[in-house]
Amino acid sequence: GVGMSGSSLPSSGRIVVSDLARVFVADGFDSASVTAFDTRSGSVVWSRDDIAAGPSLFVQALVQGTLVVNPQYELVVGLDAGTGLKRWEISLPAGYGAVRSASTGSTLVIAADAGREGDIRPPLVLAIDVLTGEEAWRTLLEPGTDLQWTTPLIEGGVALVASTPSHRDSAPGNFVHALRVDDGSVEWAAELGGGQQF
């Protein structure tokens, strides 16, 4: 996607999430910081501005006490939601940025895209145990596609992820991919028809 400044930014997750006791706010486009506020008093519980060197930071998910954040590209970080301390970090390939995620139990399935203009590398889907930071698997989708701007859906042990052609005629069409949450294998893929969808 194209951000407000014209630079390529992932259509990343929420800037604000809450666990009822705290509200977590990432500055999004302005800086690479995240702050936890007490929901009752509004006071700062903790704040971090040392997660990434880039100009942006996004909140990807809050799962079982782990706040998952990512800068624009190449990194996913798990923070302790209570203290802000870094629990783990996972590197993504150069130019890839986390776009959307869904969770089941302590497993977070993250869909990542090579979001720079003209990059036709396939989307990457990975699963992480948010408690340990252990990566369970990585699966590449079809070359010449980008992720559709939809959140993956997890149902019955399968993560559904939608993709669309990166450019005219770069891929046969729009697809939904069913990936097994336990091992990342593609259970099935169905063509949805239509042209490029963003």
C-alpha cells in the first residue's frame, strides 16, 4: 500500500489494542514507539522507542500477554504486555513487512508481503508461538501476488489467507489459500476470479 507520505507501507494491524487494564498505542507513521496506558487513570505504564530504527511501528496483535509489534519492514517483535520488555524478535526477509495476523491459542499466524513497488516475490505466511517466540513454520504463497487487505481467518485448524495479482497478468487471479495451522502446509487453494484487488 501507499502511505501518507507516498512511501510504501504495509496495511499493517491496529495502532491501538487493549487488554482492558491497558491500552497500547503505536505511533504508526510518525515514530517507532509504542506506549502502554492504564485504562482507568490514563497514566503511562511503560513506553518504548528503541524497537526499530525506522520511522514507523505498528501493533500487530495482543495474544496471551504478549504485545506483537512490527516496524515497516523485516522484523516482528514480541513484548511483555505488562512491562514492555522484549520477549523475542523474528527477522523477515529483506523488504518483507508483516501485514495482518490472526491467533488461536498461543499461535499467531502472520501474513507478510514484499510491499515495495515492482516487487513480485510471493507473500509469506508464518506461525509463531507468542509465549516463546519460536517460529513453527513459513510458507510462501503464489509468485506474482500480494496479500489482499483482509485479516486471515482461522477456523478448524486452518488459516485462510487471500491473495491478489501484484500487477496486471502477474498471476492468474485472486485466490484464497487454506494453510494448516500446525505445519503450514497448503490444504487447498481456490481461485476467486476477478482482477487485481487491494
